[in-house]
Amino acid sequence: MQRLQAAGNAVKIATEHLVRAARQAIDAEEERMVVISDRMVSGIAQVLDAQEEVLKKERELEEARVRLSAIRKAKYKDRPAGHEMSPDAPYYSDF
């Protein structure tokens, strides 16, 4: 049970970090103006940097989803017989 609680806390912390990072990214985006370089190489580099940032955030989000799914499955596994809720269901009644 302690491992499940530790895993739950880890997902909670990871989710909080992801939300904080997303909010910071939104705030930073609002504060800065995008200056697109007229030079071909610099423009391509800007696009690649932006794509890299998006992929990084998507990977972080996917990792958080995997951790959340693992916690839900572990919680489902520990439930007594008779509970028919899916381990991937978005909410449990005892949250």
C-alpha cells in the first residue's frame, strides 16, 4: 500500500511540474514576440527549436499519462472482487 501511495505522490508531483511548466511556457510566450529571421538557416533553426520544444512537452505529458495509468491499474488490481470499474477509467469513486 505504501508503494501505491508513493507512486500516487510521484504522479501528483509530476503532474504539478508539468502544469507549472505549461503555465510558464504560456506566460513566456505571451511576454515575448516571435522574431522570425529573414536568413534561411536561422529560420530553419528556429523551426527546429520550436519542434524540439513541442516534442519534449509531448513526451513529458505521455510519461505522466503512463505513470497515472500504472497507478490506476495498481489500484484496480488491489480492489476486492465485485468492482467492475476499468483500470483506465478517468475517475474512481473513492478519490
